Amino acid sequence: NVSALLPSELDYISDSTTTGSYDDNSGLWSIGSLPVGSSATLTLTAKVISNSPPIFTATVTSDNYADNSASVSFGTLSGQAELDLSQALDHNTGQAGLVFLTVSLENHGPDTATGVEVRDLLPSGLTYISTETIDVGTYTPSTGIWAVGSLNDGVTVNLKLKVRVAASGSSTKNTAQIWRADQYDGNSSNNANDLEVPIADLSLTQIADITASTAIFTITVTNSGPDDANVQVKSNLPDVTSYYQFVSSSQPADFNPTTGIWNVGSLLDGDSKTLVITTNTAGTLKSHIAEIYSANVVDPDSVPNNKVSTEDDIAGYSLADLSLTQTVSKSNPSVNDNVVFTIRVSNAGPLTATNVKVKSLLPSGLTYVSDTTGNYVPSTGLWTVGTLNSGSTAELKVTAKVSSNGIFSNLAEVYETDLFDPDSTPGNGQTTEDDSISVSVITPVALRPVIINEVAWAGTTSSLTGDEWIELYNTTSSSINITGWTLKAADGTPSITLNGTIPAGGYFLLEKDDDTTVSDITADQIYTGDLSNSGEALTLRDGANTVIDTANGNGGSWPAGSSSTYGSMERTSTSADSDSIWQTNTGIKKNGKNASNGDILGTPKQSNSQVTTATATPTKTPTPTPTPAIVGTVIPPRPILNEILARPGFDWNGDGDINVFDEFIEIKNLSVADISLKGWKLDTFGNISFTLPEITLKPGQRVVYYSKETNLLLSDGGATVRLIDPNGKIYDAFTYELARAEDRSFCRLPDGNPGDKAWFEDCIPTPLLNNTREGRSPTTPNVTSPVCNLPDTIPLEFFIAECNGYGGDIWNPIYWDQRTGIIRRWIQDGNKWSTFIE
């Protein structure tokens, strides 16, 4: 046993032991048996409540051995600072189940406080979402420590946290306390503060009894707990007095017909209260709506007074249930094609809907041509439907022209109506409701514009296996609106309706359950539903249900990722999904923190970990930055087209002749593994193809194919060169418009730069060497080069006559580049005709 009773100048806070137990009242640490060579440790945390704390002594006693003791003394604290801690709760986050917690720390002096720390470790019922504001220092969610540092006399600082409140069954009492300071605090009563965050699931129902002349509305509010609540309910009766004229209510003391406020007051856990409003009716009926207006609790699934009809804290007399459908005539049109969007709005009743308007503004890339109703305004997208009887449907057809390549989503939504809709809110932009729908058209060159780029199916660490996340990637150079798209697993869980826009070349992060899965990166969308650790297929579809991409499309075991290291499954290619394009993140490159503030083995919102470092090219003199030959998107590491020579002026293939057969195409391996090129092909956009021989490229290695071998003759006037894998998938492609000069190649700079923005048109040919724009091309030993100096873009008849056979030397620069007084020069061969220069 060890006697370790704290002196009165030290106030006990907590203890932890490696062996035995500690009684803070008696100060006895009971260890029991302690084997030879072993040790036991007791850690006590106490608050100093005296300016000069005494010596603290611990004494060990044993039945078998002599007693022993140890002591520690404390220096006199430097100065005095009375610190005051308080907390405040703010429900106004605008999000269901979320609140703001503000911790305030004030120094009443007289001295500056130094080394100040506040501990606010959230209880099990509160989950950290983000640090909204912090006046000074840093806050670490995993430890709860707010490191304040120095705090001058008379200064107050605040820490504001956003937290999610558990629906039930967990503690929501938040305790904040001053954890340490270098100065003596003579008043410890205000050094800690407890704040209970009450929670209650409130809901409303409404029954309407309407006759020819009266309307009686019965409104019931229910508290499903777990805490009691003080509640106000608001009726929209003051807004519809021309339709419903107030007569009486069952709660005259608590209901104000002028404001529509019903002061429900205290509503105990499990209780309900009812209000009956009697009115006289006049004219065409409108919706009577009641909603929770205010409450002193957090509701896990609704927000007071936000007018969202799909939440359970709002109830209206169901007069007109409107819904939309939309189809498109052609999902994959080409540029300049016309497409027809057919939009239908239906009224499931029970009453006639009035003042119905639908909004469908064509996105950029689609140009309005015509419509079928005459009530559609293309500039605003508003279709004025007007009156729609119960059971009726109205239809609009909008014809649009595809003006550019890309993916274009057309959103249609009920924008306005006079009557209450029980399951949707007009004009709120929520695509999950039945009054809103989006369909997309995708031009052929934009297929697979968005890919499933990374999947953390195993979670983020051993204690956070449910913290899954998924990342999408926009492969194009334009932003893409994915509102209304779906991402679904084969077993139906998860099933995500997407909402948002992915910027050009950007990422879209989906986090499961809450925004703490990747705690230091804000999620683009929260979803629910677990992925199976044994593997399942994920499918990404657009609003027209067209399949855009898949991950693990064969539905077998996950091709990558780890349930032991919790490394994510990363995509290594934008090509079609297969097991071979996925890899496991090993931490060589990583990004993001998990909910416990540990490193994530993954790269959420960043490029994946397989990265190739470009080889630097030495330069002789500074060179102006050239204009790239083509723009586009970055491609992931893989075999790429690295250099193309379309107009040679030197015997590059070493066969003794200078001709079109010296044209070449260079391929480089950018991956981190060996790649076999057996069965791969080079072609010029489907005209002629060449099947590559069996060869294995090591990482960073390159190979050159000359036209003499491939018979791919590259036009000086422009062509498209493609690299295709054995399955027919295009791995890389490059299009040039004009080979402007001899011995100027198209190349990637720096050498191997994996993106088509890296192409330049004025490189020095360097087959099998690093690409460069510096230096000069080699020349032939004799002054008269046998190369034909005409570009092959001239008519074939001229080209053959002048560059083949006996005309092979007529365009030699030696005759044309000299400037003398001679205006006529005879060609050496007498069999040729004469020519002259003016």
C-alpha cells in the first residue's frame, strides 16, 4: 500500500494507475502483490488552490519489507491571476442536430496569466464537427486542450465549436475547466463550468375538417424526448386571412390569431398538446401550415421555422401534391445536335393547384431553340403552368442545341405554387424531393467525365472502422454539376443522391455520417450506409440513369485497400474500371486527419499517391515561355506518348536516307512498375494502326518507333496519334495542327510531364533522350540535303512530282536561299527544265 493523501492546498481532480486502485478520500493506493523487478505508477491530477502549496509526500508500507517514502515540493507561484470560465449554447446553426458551444475565458487579474490551458473534452453525446472561431491559441479535439498561452489582465477570449448532438442514450453534459496556469488563482469556484445540451425530437401533425363554410384545423405537437422542452408553434393563419377568417381556438390564452403564435410552454418528454382553430372559409382555399417556431432544445432531425416541408416539425393541410418527371431525347449527342427535354408536372391532389410555375434554365453549353407551350421564358427558365387540376399533368418540350463538348445537367423544379405540398418545398433546390429532377447529356468525347477516384471502405483506423469516405474526381477542364446523380452499391447500401458541383480537375469528398471522418477537411456531402469489407460494386450514374463510372465493377473482393493498415483504395488511371487500375495507399503520400487526429492512409481532396517525378532538363540560356500546343487535363502516371516528330530533316533512323520514314513516336513508362507493351497499338485516329512488338519497359524507360517500322506516316498538316491498350482502351492521345518546321518535334516538358497541357511544338528531336527545347538539330555531312523540303500538305500530285524520282532535288534550299544578281539559274541535270527566281 502507498499512502498519498493530497494536502488541503491541492484539490483532487482525477487519478490513473497501472496497478491497483486509489481512494482520493483516504489517499490510500492499494497495490497488492508486486513481483520482483516490476513497478507500478499512480498519476494524480490536482488543482493548486494556494499560492504556496506544501510538500507532498507519499509513503509505501509492506508486510515483508521496510517502509519507504518520497516527497516533492512546489515553488511559490509567480503572481496572481483570477481566471473566470463560462460556456454558452447557440442553436442557430441552420442544421438539424447541430449546435454551437462557446467557451469564454476572462482574466480578472491583477497579473497577466501565462501558460494557460483550458480542457474541454467533449462527452460521448457530443461529436466535434469544426472549430468555428478561436480568438487565441489552438484547440485539439482528441485531447480537448485549448492552448491559450498568455492572457492579459481584463482580456476575454472565446472558443466556438460546432458539435453534433446524439439523438439519445449518451451524455450531452459538456464540462470545460481551466487545466493549468502559472499564476495563483484565489477563487477556484469559477474555474470550471458544466453545460447540459438538451435534446428533444419534436413533431407536428394537423387534421383539417373543411365544410362548405367552415374549416377546423386540429394541430398536435409531440415531444419524443429524451428531454423536456419549451416550445412555440406558429400558424400561417395571419397570411391567409382572405381564405380563412378566424373564429375561435381551444387555447385562447395561449394562441394569438394576429401573430399565429401558439405558446405551448413546457412539453414533457413523451407528452403531446393539441390546439383546435375554427375558421370561416372564403374563396379558393389555400394551405394552412403550422410549424415549430422555437424551442430551447436541439432537435436531431429538424430545424425550427425553416419552412422545409419534408421535416417532421411542420404540418399542412395537404391540398396539392405536385411532382415532376423529365426525359431527354438523346443522352449522348454530338456537338451541333438538337436534343429535346420533356418535362411533365403532375398534381396528385386532392385539390386544384393554382399559380404553378416550374423553373428549368438551360445550362451553359446548351442553346435554346424552341419550346411547345409558349409559356416558357428561356432567359429565366420559368414555365408558367398556371392552374393544374387534381389528377392532371402538364407537359413542356424544350429543344436545345449542343454548342460544345462536355456534360450538361438540366435541372427542373416546381418553383412556385399557392398550395401546400406535403412532401416537397417549391424553389428550395433540394433534388431529393419529388418536385425536382435533373437529367444530363454527355457528348462522346466527355464520356467518363467524373470517376470514382478513391474509396476508404475499411475506415480510417482500428477504432474508426465505420469512418468510411469516397472521393470523386472531375477529369475534364470544365466544372460539372452532379446534382441529381447517384452513387450506389450493388446491395443498395450506401445509396447516395449527389448534390453539388465539382470544379474543373477538382475533387468531391463524401464522408459517412458526419464531417469528422476526415476531421481537417470539409466534406462536400455527408452520406449514410456502410460498405461491405468483403467487396461490392459501386456505380456512378447521372440524372438520366446513364452509367458514368464504376469501382470494383465485377462485384468481387475489393481490388485494393486494406482492413489491416486502413489504407484507402486509390485509382491509378482514368481508363475504364478494372482490378488492375487500383492500388492500396501505403502512406508514402497521404493527406488528412481522422476523427482522432491521426494520419489517414489516403489522399482525400488531393491527387493519389502514385506520382512520377519529372526529369529536369538543363538549360543554356533563359527562353521565353512558349504557348502550349494543346490544352487539356492532367493524366495519371502510366505509359504515355512523350515525343512526336512529324516533319524530319535528318536521318534519324540511320538508314542512310532522309525521308518520311524518319518520323518517330516515343513512348515513356511513367508508372512505378514494369509494363509489357505486348498487344498495345499506335494509330492515327483509326486510319492506320501498328501493333507494338513484345517489349517490357522499366519505370522511367522509353522506346521509339520510326515510321519505317510502323508505316504510320504523320501528316505535316496535323494528325491525332493515339496509344491504345490490348483491350482497345485509349491510354493517351495527342492532336497537333501543323508541323511548322523541319526537325521541330512535339514534346512534353519537363520530360515525362503527365498532362497534355505540357505539350510544346518547338522541341529539338531527342529520341530515347530527355526532351528539350535547347540546342540544334544535327545536319547531314554534305551541304545538299536529299530531304524534300515541301510539306506533305500540298496536293499529292505536286508532292510526288517534285519530291520523288528525278524531281527529288528541285526544292534544295541551296538554290533558293542564295540572293545574288543572277535572275536565272540552270539546274545541273540537263534532262530537267529550266527555272528562274524573281
